[in-house]
Amino acid sequence: MQEAEELQTRLEAVILRLLRERAAGKTICPSEVARSVAGSEVRSVWEPLMGPTRQAAGRLVAEGRVVITQRGRVIDGGTAKGPVRLRLR
């Protein structure tokens, strides 16, 4: 359980760091977060982190820190189908 909590904390921190490194109003892809945390560009290494990355993003949305977008519009990440992006609120 503690490992899962540590992973979520790390994912949230990486989401916020990557977003702060972007110009105001710019977005990141959740896969960028997964790649950064995995330390690899090899899909089979980072892809298992996509679910936890989306969960971490959902918590940041609930805290009012980020929004989830699709095709440039803010959406409910819990019901999103397909590619999404993350942006600072």
C-alpha cells in the first residue's frame, strides 16, 4: 500500500513540475508523465503507469489544481474516452 501511495505522490509531483515548465496555458500528455517516472521511452516500460497517471491527474483535478482537456475543451476525466491532455487551472 505504501508503494502505491508513494507512486501517486510522485506522479502528482511530476504532473505539476512538467506543467510549470510549459508556457502558461500549455498542456502535457499523461504519457509524458508516465515516461518521466518510468525513466524510459520503451512503451512496455511506461505504459503500465498510464492508469496510475490518470488517477493522479484526477486527484489534482479534485483539488482544483489542474484540468483535463480533450480537443481543447475542459472535460470530466472520469468519463473521457481517447486521448486527453492536462493543463494547470
